[in-house]
Amino acid sequence: MSLKNNKYQLVVPGELLVSGHYKIGRGVHKIKHKDRYDFYSSVIGLATLKGNTVSVVALEGVYIPYEEDIVIGKIITVGVTSWIVDIRGPYPAILSVNNVIDRPFDPMRD
């Protein structure tokens, strides 16, 4: 298979995506050969090559968030200094008040 930049292609687990020297993204594993790496899909999904990074967006299973991902969620519990957010993942997210407001927060005063 030959991935083209920013073009999504449907792949299955174990399918060869690209060979060579690339950066590994989500949903991909690599196997080293003598002078190169082969990159394989580890999930059913849409494979893409963005720049020098090969990755697969999973079409099934739960969402596992990574740092700096933008997510949409539903507030399910309101605490004194945080909110618990359902992001439809395997566990809820915790949003701290310090991540929301741009000033020091005092729970006794505010």
C-alpha cells in the first residue's frame, strides 16, 4: 500500500501501510528490518500520512484521549474546584478550575 499525504484509506489490522523511515502515529506499530521499518495498522480505521507521520484513526472501540486533544464532553459532576466530564471514553475526564479561569482561584472566597 502506498499512502498519499492527507488522503485517508480504509485499512485493517496487520495491513502494511508504508516502508521506510517515518514517525509513528496512533493506531500503528512498526517492525524493523535490516535497513528500514515497515509500518502496520493495529486497528480497523482510516490510514493517513501527514508530513512524515503515519497514523490510523480507529473506526471502532473507545476513544483514548491524548494530551492537547480537543474534546467535547458533558459535565456529569460539579465539585468545589473541578468538574467531572463524560467524554465518551473508558474513564471520565477531570477539568480543574485552574485550567478554565485566567486568575488565581480561592475556593473559600469564590
